[in-house]
Amino acid sequence: MIKVIFMGTPDYADEILKALIEDDDIEVVAVYTQPDKPVGRKKVLTAPPVKVTAQEHHIKVYQPIRLRDEDVVNELLEIECDYIVVAAYGQILPKQILDHAPCINLHASILPQYRGASPIQQTLLNGDKETGVTAMLMEEGLDTGAILKIAKVSVPEDEMVVSLFDRLTQVAKELTLDVLKNFSTYTPEIQNEAHATHCKKISKADGLVSFDDAQTLFNKYRAFTPWPGLFLESKLKLKKIALEDTQSENEAGKILRIDDDSIVVGCKKGSLRIFRVQPESKKEMDALAYINGKRLQVADYLS
């Protein structure tokens, strides 16, 4: 029986945890996750998905505010395990824990590309045609450890972040089981620092867009829907859009055409088809209803 300490927090991690729990050859002896956090307008204290799953299966849960605290480290070192599996945990592991057992991280990119907090979004922002999940041995740096195995997937040009997230989660589940069961057969490969890139944590402000480049804006739509979503300076949210063309030259925000179910809006480079929008403090609506309410016609500007 392979004994595993699992560390993770969001849905991505939760699916990996479930795969470990369901496998007859693996025993999850402890789960570490982030503290419960207030969620929504009413600030209801909510447990991370990983905690909920662990408690359903009667697995001991630890939620330290700081994993580096001496008493937290000492408590973990008392837990016997063969491996520590980490997936989107949200805290850096100190050296004492890294030395306790092989620490395997599942990162949703082809490392050393897109180290950091938002690799799936960055894949879409850059319009990449391929991505994957990397299983690596952790060290003290952020996503810098030696690579055990990479599982790659293709990325369709119109794929959205939710579907890519789901696909990579399935890949990560299979990869985790593979690496744990065949650990001795893999030779860790040092990452090439010359090829390393980084991505930051996504914020609400990242959703602000303008009609400069249609391809760039559409990639943001793919990466930032449903959160943080896309919005213009006017606070108008772009809820459903499609790429019309990438090469035409237009005046930014100019309505080029009004069709039965959408409007075509020009960008300085390219154009976009807009199906649904949401004005500030109002309900989502068809783009046609919005421009009718604003009395906008072809050659007017969407703002």
C-alpha cells in the first residue's frame, strides 16, 4: 500500500484527491489544505473542496495558516508516508517537509513554461496549440523541480478555460496514479532555465479590455470566462463573443454590421461578433436588445 500525504485546495486538486482515494493501492493518510474562507456577498465561511472530500472519507485534515511554522512542520513530520502529492495547494513547502518524502507536484503546463499561479489561463492568452500537465519533484523554488513526466494535450483555437481545465484535471488524475505506482522507473530531468516563463495570479482588473486587437481580445475571452469576465471602460460586460476576423483594419469599437442574432464590431486589427452583453448593474441581454435600447446603428460605436 502506497501511503500519501495530499496537499491541495481547489476543484483541480479535489479531483486528483478523489482519484487517489478511489485507488485500491493507495492510502491517503492526511490532507493539507488552505483555511476555510468567507465566500459570496454574505461572506459565508466555506471549506475548500479538498477538505469536504477528505472529511467525507474520514481522512484527517490540516489547515495551517502558515505551513512553515515550526509546530506545523513538526506535526507533519510525525505522519508516516511514502510520498507527498501537491496540486494547487497555495503555499510553499519548507525544506524540512521536502526532505520528509518525495514531494510530487502536478502543474498544469509543460514546464518550464508558465511557472506560477495561472498556467491554464496563460495557455489561452497566448493562443497556444498545445499544453499539458507536468509531474515534477518539488524543491524550494516555485515550480522549478526536476521533471518526472509530462502528459500533453492539444488545444483547439476556440477552447474555453472551463473545458480546458476539465480536460487537464482528467490528465492530472491519470498522471498522478502513473507516477506514484511507477516512481522508480522515472529518471528526474532538470528543467532548462533558459526556457522558463512565468504567469501571475489573475485579478479582477485583468478583465478590462479595449477594441485594439481582435485575436488578443478573443483569447482573453477564452481565458477569463467566467471569471473575471471581460468588460469595457464603460463597465459594459462582453458575455458571449466570437472571433469574426483577425486581419481587417477598423476603427476601434465601430459597429460594422447588425445581423439577426449578433453584431459585428471592429477592432484596430480584426473584428468580433458579439452575441450577449451585460450593462453595469443590469441583467445580461442580447447585444441586439442593448444597441436598440441605446439607439445605436451601423457606424456608431459600442462603448
